Amino acid sequence: MFTSRLHVAIAAMSYGVPCVSLLPRPKTALGFRELGLGALSWTRPHLWRLARLLRPGASERLVRQCRRLDPAPLRRDAELHLRDLEQQLRVLGGLEDSPT
């Protein structure tokens, strides 16, 4: 998958979908670097790499590089994020007291 958006990339990678950050927004580029995938964050000067994907075996190498990331922590973090968001929405909706 090619995307410039961090949350799309995180969701894809959490399910094992190989992802390249193409013309990333600053937050996306930072996220890829923090995940150790900075080489898969392609800014305008790196767009020539797209042409390299047409070479035999290039897509398989790209997939192998993407598979180095363990998706389990991404899934755990996403689940915790959603639980926290749910709690905040319940508090805002008056369904629960604030956990202070």
C-alpha cells in the first residue's frame, strides 16, 4: 500500500499489509522513522524508487523489508488508543464520571 497518511499506514501494517509512505506528511515521516522504517518513507527526491519496483524481484524485496515490523505492538497500541477514546467519549456524553 502507498499512502501519505500515518493512520492509514498504521492500520495497514497492523494487519501485515506492506506499506510505503509516499510523499509523507511530517507526522507520517516521523512515525515511519520511529518504527525503524524510515527507508520506506519516500519524499519527492526519492520518487525514482517507484521505477525500481518494476524490476524483477523488487516488489518481493520491498515486502520482505516491510515484514520486518512486528504488527502485534501496533495492534495493541491501536486497541489501547480506541479504549481510551471510548472512555473519553463516555465521559463527554455523561455516561460515566471522569477518572480523576
